[in-house]
Amino acid sequence: MKKPFVSIIVLNWNGKHYIHDCLQSIKKFTPKGHYEVIVIDNGSKDGSVPMLQRMKQQGFLHKLVLNKENLGFSTGNNQGFKESNGEFFFMLNNDTLVTENWLENLLKAAEKYPSAAAIGAKIIDKPMWETNNYQLLPDRERMTTCGGAMLMRKKAVKKIGVLDAEHFSPIYGEETDWCYRARNSGFKIMETDKSIIIHFGSHDTTKQAGRKKQFILMNTNRLKAMLFNLTLPEFMRHVPGLGLIFVNGLKRGEAVWLLQAYWNNIKNLGTIMRERKKRSAKLF
């Protein structure tokens, strides 16, 4: 049986060292002839571009899209989808390393779960990887999975649509929103720990936004994704988790930031209701 062809999409913004090692790991641990690497550079000024151009000549990547400015996660990955030739898209953060058999095991999961629109890999922070301080779980169905290491079926993207760059820019909430839309369209979202991705940390977003802005944006957009897509019973199942986030925010002095994120959605209630209606209409 012919192996599926996979388009690996990696965004970069001033992450020269990270993406260099990321691309090297892809070439080392991925079967030749069954994938392409597409790098979207979001206006880097740290010398990433000439390095990526050299790595393209050396065969570490196949396509390089150069944006003049940082267009964000959704727009960048959507550009990657347009450039892709694969039956599957794999969105991968630049501050990661892939490991042995990572892609083969993702594709086995995709074959095992044909109704899955997306399959998330196991993301392990580098210190935990180095100390073996992690647990591997059986495959499981999830409401959402992380967009930093996510395999997506091209046919599912065609049915559901691409990432929502209008409402989830520059980052956060976009993959959550897409996964909710996928589930509402009848697909499943799966995760497998048989495919392991090592993660260095939130390099781009922390550097770009700062901790306060990053925290507010993350919680604003994740709540927005819930309000756009979830039924009332589904939303109520998330209330305990939201309460725990608030309690932890109180302990860390972040409660005011969290309230700002909630207020951002209250102010945006008209748009939220219009989007809920629009998304519901697409299902019928």
C-alpha cells in the first residue's frame, strides 16, 4: 500500500536557532520521498531568511514563503495549506524536535481512525524529555488538540475550512476553534502518544507579546472559540476547568488579566452571536 504524502508546515519568526535544529530533526527522522517541508517566515530580522535559503538549497526544506511582516499563526499556516501537495497537513512549531518514527506512527493512527479530522502528537517539554519525566497514554479522543504538532486530513480541511484568521489573530484559539468546527461537522479529534515531539517553549509568542499580553490573548481567544462553537451543555462541562484557571490565576496574581480576557468577550458579544449563527447554518 502506498504511503500517504504529508506536507509539514513550519512557521518561523526570529527563531533562527530553533528552526535550524527543527529542520535537521525532520530530515533525520522522516522517511524520504513521503513528505515535503514548507516554511513560512513571518518577517524575521535575526538572519533566519539567509539561513533558510541555504537550508533549502541543502534539501532541508522544499518551499520557502517569505512574508514582509508577521502575519500570525492562522494566516501563516493557511499560506502553507495553499502551497501543500500532501494528502495530510502537519502543523509544527519551529521550537520543536521530531523523534524516531514520529510520522509513521501518526499515519498509522490516521489509518486506524478514518473519521478523525486531526490527530495530535505527544508534545513533551525538553527538560521532561531529558529526565524521562513523562507518561505515555493510550490513544484517545479529545475535544481539541494542540496546533503545534497536529496532523490534519486535507479532505477535512476542504470540508471544514482553513484556520479562522479573522477572529483568531495573531495567535491562540485558532486550532481550538478548528477542532470544534471539525467535531460539529461530524469528525473526531484524536491524540496519540506513539508520536513524540520535543518542545522548547513558547519562544515566539512570549518574545513578541510579553507575558501579560500573551496571557490575556490566550484566554480571550480560547474562551471565544468555546463561545463560537459549543452548545450550552458542552460549555457547562468546561465551567469547572475555567473555575480552576481562575483560582490558579488568583494564586499567581493573574486574576485581573483573566477578568480582562472575559471582558473582551463580553464586549464582543454581538460578533460572537453572529458567528454562532453562521457556523450553525453551515451544518444544515
